[in-house]
Amino acid sequence: MNVSETKIILSEQEIPKHWYNILPDMPTPPAPPLHPGTGKPIGPDDLKAIFPMSLIEQEMSPQREIPIPDEVREIYALWRPSPLFRAKRLERVLKTPARIYYKYEGNSPAGSHKPNTAVPQAYYNKAAGIRRIATETGAGQWGSAMALACQMFGLECTVYMVKVSYEQKPYRRSMMATWGAEILASPSNRTNAGRAILAAHPDSTGSLGAAISEAVEDAATRQDTNYALGSVLNHVLLHQTVIGLETKAQLEKIGEKADVLVACVGGGSNFGGFTFPFVRDKAHGDKVRLVAVEPKACPTLTRGKFSYDFGDTAQLTPMMLMYTLGHDFMPASIHAGGLRYHGDSPLVSQLVHEGVVEAVAYHQNPVFEAAVTFARSEGIIPAPESAHAIKGAIDEAIRAREAQEARVIVFNLSGHGHFDMAAYDNYFAKKLEDFELPQSDIDDALKNLPKVGA
Ligand SMILES: Cc1ncc(COP(=O)(O)O)c(C=O)c1O
């Protein structure tokens, strides 16, 4: 194999046997999560009400490599290893001397990278004797992934779906129902958190922070039920490292070395999973750049504050040190629903804070323009979330053209956009707004940050 291949494919035997845990390789030890009530560092017992012990251990593990159970690898084999493509046609359109590659995670049954963690989360919950999972979903990708994974392990699944997506994406609901899940529009009347939001804002279109509050409350108040989160937490990013580990092996197969890695960031899981296996090389002197891309309408890494905050609106989750726009920040209803989260993974946040990772933000119109350029050259219609990474990669390729340098650009195409065609229609009809977030909105939301630590 060499750089002229279009698809770099690994065999099933090459599905990673371990996930890569970045914790022991972090430049400085991450700050502990704090209890939402006492403000003291939390221990494993504080998380027992909603997570199985095996996942709590992974959250804090000092081990660099964590074995992937055979039952999980067997399900991974339905779509993994995922292909790495050389975007030759896009390179030609851009007239760039750069070599552009993309890792495609849209070939999973749910259409994104999310099943990489949904499957092990369902597996460990089932092994712990749990019968039912409560979770939230923004754009519907995570809910679909969890519905699929629960079906595979015989678990019931209830999904609190942010109301704006529930209304915009009826076929995501059908998909979850096909895999046997129950779906509620959030805020719902099922939980105290949902009822409180509805009382204050009867027309609320919901937010990820609010849906998380509902799912956490559901899990915490039922013995047979646990909670599952699709991003942000260390164990989620850990499971997603199959993406980066495979990408490394694929690049090695063709004798290629990345100059820059690009991925979009909602809660940080596809970015972390894709880049963390390369962070270790960077610590050993490698010059690879890592670029995180987010929407200007929810600019957590580029305009947020590095501070302790809650992960949800109702302040039920532990407080984490991360970039945040404030836990009651309500982002505009942009089409990349999966990127509308007020916070970010503490691990990704710390790497941005320490200058290991760069962050950029884009408006949605240029992002859709990049998505269409990509679809018309490479064929795949990307999810609006993933299109942020495409925009980032295209800008890198244009800079390489201006510098006349044959840089190697690798990005993660985290999902396809087959359920997002209404957003494409809106883009073609020039109905998408480039929402300029006023600084006063950010200042207002940041006023309610909890008064602790950093
Ligand atoms: C296709 C796709 N990409 C990216 C994301 C962002 O999530 P994360 O930052 O956890 O990868 C989502 C979230 O729903 C998504 O559906």
C-alpha cells in the first residue's frame, strides 16, 4: 500500500485490542471532578447510583492500555476497522499540494462514531445486572447509537431527545424506535427537572444540558436503571480512541505522517478519540498540530471560560474543570445539534488550556459550503457536525496551497448527514442564519458559574 491508494483498509484482526487511556500521559494531572452538593472531590461511590463500577474505574484509571472485551470487538467488527480515505478529488478541486485524508465513522449502523462507546457502555451495564438505560440525545446520533447498543445486549432504553431535534428529525426517532427505544421530547413531564423547565419556559425547545438533567434524574431514581453519556467523560473518550489507533495504523501502512489532525468538537469525544493516540507522540517531540473545530454559535473553546462548572442545567452532575459557556447557556438552534453543548471534555479542555490543542470556530453557512464542496467531490454527504471538521481541513489545505507545501492533513468525518437533509435544503434556500453571539449573552451565562477552585 502507498499514498496513491484511495481507501486504506485494515483487516478485522487489526481492530484494536486495547483502548488508549491518555490520563497517565497528560502533561499535568487533570483536576478532580467535584461533588455538586459538597464541592469536595468525588470518589467512585458518588457515581455508583448511575454508572457501573467498571466504567467508573475506567474514568479514573492509571493504566495506559485497557483491554477491549471480546464481546465488544465482535460487535465492532460489524463496521470496524473503518476506512481511511485519501480525498484525491477534493485535493484536485482545491488545487492544493496537500495530501488530505479522512477517517470515515459514518459507516456504523447508526451513522456516526457514537456506537464506539455506546456498545461498551451497554456491555458493562449488562454485565453489572442493569436492565434499563436512560440517556439524552441532541441531534439524535447518540440516542440512535445507544438504542442500537441496548438492543444488542437486551437492555431497555429511554431517550430524552432535545425538543428542537425531536421536531426537526422525525426519522431519527423512527430509527431509535426500530431498535426498540422509547423516545421523549425534552423538556418532558416525566422528571422534576423537565417539569421545572416547562414551568419557567413553557415554549422551551430544550438543550443538551436540560436533557442530561432529565436522564440523570431518571437513572438516579430507579434501581434497575443506569445513565449513559455520549461524550465529555473520560471513559467515553477512551472508547473512542479506536478511531485514532486505527488511523495511526493506516497512516503507517502507507508510510505517511500527519502534519495536522482536524476534528469537530461538541463534547469532545470524536476529537479526543481521533487525536489522543497522537498526543503521546507530540509529547515526545513530534510536531503534529491538533485542531478542534466548533460553531461560532456555541463557541465553548474559543470564547468560553476555563472554570469549574456543572455538566447539566439542573446542577445534578459533578462539577468539572473545563471550558464552559455556563451551564444554563441556551445556544441558538443551529443545525449542528450535536455541537450545541455549553461545556467540553475536561481532557480536551485542559489540552487546549495548555496549548497542546488549537481551537477555531466557524459560522454555519461557510460550514455548509464546505460540506457541499466535499459531497460534490468525494460523494459522501457529511453530518453538519462533521462538516465543521471539513471546513477546518479545507482551510488548512488552502493555507498549504498558499505556502506551496505538500502538508499531510487528516480529519475525522464523524458521521453522514442522511437525516440532516432539511438542513441542506435550508442552506440551499439561503435560510441559514450566521448567528453572531453577543458577548453580553456569554457574560450573563457565566455569571452563574459555581464559586469553586480555578
Ligand atoms: C456526527 C457527529 N459528530 C460529532 C458530534 C459531536 O460530539 P463529540 O464532540 O462528542 O464527538 C456529534 C454529536 O452528536 C455527532 O452526531
